[in-house]
Amino acid sequence: MTVHPSAPDIVPDSEHRGLVARLPQPLRDYAMLARLDRPIGWWLLFWPCTWGLFLAGGAARWDLVLWLLLGAIAMRGAGCVYNDVVDADLDRQVARTAVRPVANGRVSKKAAWAWLLLLCLIGLVVLLQLRWQAQVVALGSLALVAAYPFMKRITGWPQAWLGLVFTWGAPVAWVEVAGFDRLGPLGLLYAGSWAWCMGYDTIYVLQDREDDALIGIGSSALSFGRHVKAGVGGLYGFALLCWAAAFWLVRPDVLALLALVPVALHLGWQVLTLVTDDGGNALARFRANRMAGLLMAAACLVVGTA
């Protein structure tokens, strides 16, 4: 593991709190492998699902909301397991991730693949609740997911790829409600969601800049250099513009745009208060996007049901 003088300030990758902390060590390792100790990830995967659902006019589909939440939990877990198997060699060299169960050898790669299969089976149950058009769209994400762990090895902007992957729930939910009609608003919603994801994950990887630079892997936090705050601000601004345009296509009314004001204020607060060399500050701003996602869901609900 690479150790730096600032290592004590690095935010740990996992938190042993709540129900996960009460599990026996073997079960705890599998829970950690699926990041069940860090629910922020599934919230960030889930919220774009609700945006597509609500903006397409599916506000009455609360049964689907619960299915999508289950799918987000299972598939985020599956994605993390896959990522840890592929990245085990790199994780051992980064202070924050060296304690991950596969990286430190507590869970074998064979056992991790079995756990991944079980999580995918849960995802399959969710997939079968959707109409066939939405199923096709959902399956279209598999190639993006499979390629993501390798992006940091070949590009300085892996967060751009993550933005494609982690917001795929928006088109899935939209197609479930509206089919392939009205794709203009969907395209804008997805483009904005991509920028939002790239912005918040740039904040997240600020924690790893020193280690990433030493082992030679890319991240947008490194690529932006001294302009991280401006980069995140630009991404968030682009997201808001895309979302405003999507709202306008759904409901051409200036009042509809006011629904985005709370989202804009929250994202602005993140950028203005971000301290790029403080891992704790960055992690808190990253986690704050759970609230940003909720505010955006409320805005889509208002506009989609008006």
C-alpha cells in the first residue's frame, strides 16, 4: 500500500456502522464488497430512475419505484463486486481502498464472482417487471458497465464513462412509461444526468489524487488540475441547462423552470463550499448529492404531473 504523510487524513473506504457492523466478519466482508455499508451509491443510482419515471408522467407507478430501488441496490452492489475483482491490483496501492475484501484477500475472486451472480439474479427479477422495450434498454447498459473499470487505465476522464453508466436508469424508466415516444426530453434529461454524475464523482475522487498520480491511473480530479472547482461548476451548470430544456419540452411554462431552483441552489452550495485538498469536505459534498437527487425527483414530479 502506498503511504503518504497525509495518510491519516484520507477518508476510509468503508464504514463499519449500523447493521453491517453487527454482522459476523465473513458476512460483513460480502456486505462491504457490495457496499451495503455505503448506501449513498444506490441512492445515486436510484434517483435518475425516478427522474425518468416522473418526468415521463409515471407518478402513479409507486410499485415501480420500489422495484427500481431494489434494482438499484442489487445492481450497484453487483457493479462494485465486478469493479473490485477487476481492480484488486490497483486497490492494494491506494490507501483508501486497500482494505477492500478482495484487495486484502479476505474474499477470494471465485467467491466474489459467485456473490456477483447472486446479485445479478436479483436484478433479473426486477428486469422481468418491466415491459420488453425497457428491458432492452436496461440490457443495453451491460457493455458500458463491463468496460468501466478499464477506463481509468486508458483515459484521464473515467468519470465521463461513469456518467453514462450510473444514470442509465433515467432512460429505462422513461421507456417503461412512455415507450420510445418524446425522446427529446429524455435525451436532455440523460445529458444533464451524465454531467451531474461526472461532477459529483470528480468531487469523490479528490480523495485519491495523490495515489492515482503515483500509480498512473486517470481521474477527472487529476485532469482538471487546479481547476477542479471550475470544472465541477461547469458540469453542474451544464446539467441544469439540460434539465431546464427537458422541462421546457415537457411543459413550456416559465413556472416549470422554477422547480429547478432548489436543485440549482444545492449544487451551487456544493461548488462554493468545496475544499479540494480536504478529503472529509469532498466526501461530505459528494454524499450531499443524495439530497440533490431528491430535489430533482421532486422537480420532475411537479413538472411531469402538471
